[in-house]
Amino acid sequence: MVQHRRGVRTARRASDMAAEGIAMKDWSQRLDAGTAQVKRAERRFGDIPEGAMMLVPTARQVDAFMHTIPEGKAMSVREMRLALASAHGADATCPVTTGFHLRTVAEAAHEALERGAPLEQVAPFWRVLDAQTPTTRKLSFGADFVTAQRRNEGLEG
């Protein structure tokens, strides 16, 4: 949700939306938002060179990919981005969108666990995120769960 104030786009706060009676989507609902695109990078973008074909994934694509990572195997965010790109005929995956969706997937998985879903049915985001990953610091439930799951699977960090 975006509001315009003096021509400047600003994100609406959840507290403002609640005060206005606007219902926020839960994280699980956010998994199905958006449409994937493969587009040419018009300029250098992070580690993506100008002219490269870049996947802009959906949260559902990130979620589905995480389900393919076997128990006991860790993967960096960069490795995941490269694998996603390759699977969708692109040279690279957008680092910003991937970061947003990593959080969405992790928060949705944690919500599902809180509702009683078995651990085996949620996306194993802890195989990509660790305590030092910037996204982990933004999670509503903190890094302790990630660290514990990584320890349970024998993953470092």
C-alpha cells in the first residue's frame, strides 16, 4: 500500500492502516502476490551486469525452490539466486526482490508452524537464512528459531 504526500511515495504503516480499518494480508496471503518476470537489466544492478537477463521472482517461486533443498544441506542466498535464475532461463535473479520474498516465505512458514503445521510441510527457509543474513534480523520471530533449526540439521551458523 502506498500513499502520496506532496508527490513523495511513502509506505503506509501497519498501525495507520489498522487505525483506518484496512485489513492487512497475513504473510501466507502475500505468498501469492505478484507476477514473475524475466527482463533485461538496463544498467548494472548489484552483482548483475548491464544487459543480463534478470528474473524478478514471486514469493511463491522462492517458496517452491526452498522446498527442493534437501534436509541437512545449506545454500547461500547468492547460490539460491543463481539456481532460480538458471531454472527460469535467466542469467541472474533480482537481489532486492529475492530479499523481500525471503522474508515473506520465512514469515509465512513461521505463521503456518504457529497454526500447527508440521515442520516438514513449511518451506525450510533456515537452509538459506542464517543468523548473519540481513533478512534474518528483520524476522518478527528473531534469529533464535533459525539458529535452532540449523543446529538440528547439522548446518553451520
